[in-house]
Amino acid sequence: MEVNHTRKRRADDAVSLSSAATSPPPALRGQNDMDIDLSLLEAVEKSQSSVEILDLRTLKKLVLSFERRLKENIAARLKYPEQPEKFADSEVDLHEELQKLKILAGGPELYPELVGLNVIPSIVNLLSHDNSDIAIDVVQLLQDLTDEDVLDENDDAARILVDALVENNVLELLVQNLHRLSEADTEEMAAVYSTLATIENLMEVKLAVAELVCERTKLLRWLLSKIKVREFDGNKQYASEILAILLQNSTANQKRVGQMNGVDVVLQAVAMYKSKDPKVADEEEMVENLFDCLCCLLMPLENKERFVKAEGVELMIIIMKQKKSAYGSAIRALDFAMTKYPPACERFVDVLGLKTAFAAFMDSHEQEE
């Protein structure tokens, strides 16, 4: 965030001044040393005077500059569609303007004025820019503007911004970007994380986003494909967390995922840990998220049926027998599956689940003693 860069410069300036204050008195130094100190003080004063106060005037200035650069980029692309070198400079300028807009995160109380200037459609539309770097810039800007710490104690302003973003199809464009990103390099992996973070931020401000994003986009399908990947990384962990949030309080989303063969996908994901423990704390958190997803999915009756058909009961019993870290979560999932659903109870008895459960309870009782 630009605000943080400003703070860093101020901190660096303070360190430089502190060093100057502890150096030998002028009487013991040469003219060159004194000239250096004067130059340093002038540089500090200049840098501090260049920091603009974030107010309505500054906001309008930033928006005007951004829109000018955007028009220049559009014009250059239309004029030289087959000659990227002709519009490359305009995209560098556009990138810089998007970076400057990040300073707005330091004044969320100005968000209503930002929306009133009708710049949100222009910003959001850049998510589909042909240059993926520009689209990534926008994702990072949106993440900053909607950050939980930024919006804290600015509820009304936050809702105005989020409503404007949603009305301008930000959910659809963010998810389209997810499908475009291949995570082939660290920059794209960071963009995936920023996209998920932005979606989570939007849900924090407006609960209805949790169902809107699933109604209007293919986010659920992307999340399911991500948790199926065998290799663990931070984005897989985040995907499991977002999926759990989407399923937590939404029967509609629970049913949607069930219809997408989601119960089987989540079972495949937890099956990777039937005989091994997660290696790091983030991976452990991901496994907990996956079991949270499974328990949420087991609320609708039709998903309980899918769970039994996919041999979910048997898998949970295997996990219990292995006595790995997912042991307790498997018991919890079985509880959800068998509640008010006799076929799951019958399957549990048929596959000798009572024997495993009895052994587990005996171990627990012995540990208590």
C-alpha cells in the first residue's frame, strides 16, 4: 500500500536524522560534513512536503489523473492493436496510476465520494484488461480498498463501496480472473491469493455476497478443483477456507456443491490424510477446513445420501482406525452423517463401525483415568 511506503520513508528519515544528531559537533567536523547534513535536512523537508493530505481535493485529482491515463491507453490500443510497442508506455502509466489509487485505503471515509465520481465501473472493467498485469494491479487495489482493517469502524462507507462493486459485476470478473490465472509463477499465485482475499472482504461487509457469488459465477467449481490438487500450498489452504465460509450458513450453497459432486470431491481431499498427518500448521488448518466443509455439506438430506453412496462412512472409520490427527474430525463427520438419517446408521453398523467406535471410546476413557 502506498500509505505504508510513506510511513517507511518517514521511518527512514527519522533514522537518518537520529544518526546526524549523534555525530560529532560542527566544531570538530569539516565543511563537507556540514554540507552533507544541510543536504540531508533539505531532502527530508522536501519529502515531507511532497506527501499530500488525503482529502476530497486529492481524491478528485487522483481520479482525474487515472481516467486520463485510462483513456490514453484505450486510444493507443485501438490505434495500434497489432503493435504492442506503441501502447506499452501508456500501460506503464496506467499501472502507476493504479498504484497511486492505493493511497485511498488510508481514507475509507471518502469511499462514498469515490463512488459518486463514477470511477468504480472504469476500475472494475480493467479486471478484464488484455494485459494480465493490469488486471492483477486492479485485484491488488481492490484487496487494499476492502481490507478488514481499513473498513473497520467505517461500516456505511464500506457498504456503499461494496454495493457499487457488486453492481458493476466485480464478482463475475474476479472469478473469471481466477480461471485465467495458471499459478505458473509467484506473481500469479499472489494474484490468486489477492482475488480470494477480496472476495472474502466483500463477504465480510455484505453477507449476501456469499450466495450472490455462487449464483452468478463458477467460484464453487474453481474451489473444488483447487482442493482436489494433491500438492499443498497456501492457495489450496485459502480455497478450503473460502469454501467453508460459503457453505457455513447457506443451505442453497450446500445443495449446489452437492449437485456438483462436491461431497465426493471433499471426501477425496480428506482421504489424502487418512494415514498421514499434515506437515505444517497451515496444512493442518486446511484439513480442519475440509472437514468443516464436509460437515456443512452433510446438513441437507440428499447430501447424506451422496456421502453414504461415496463410501464416506467407510472412509471415516479407516481414519479413526489410523488414529492420525484427523481422528476427531472423522468422528464429527460421522455424527453429522448419521443424525436423522437411518441409512447412514445402518451402513455404520454393517461395516463394523461400532467395534471401531467402542475401541475409540475405551481409549478415551483410559486416558481420562
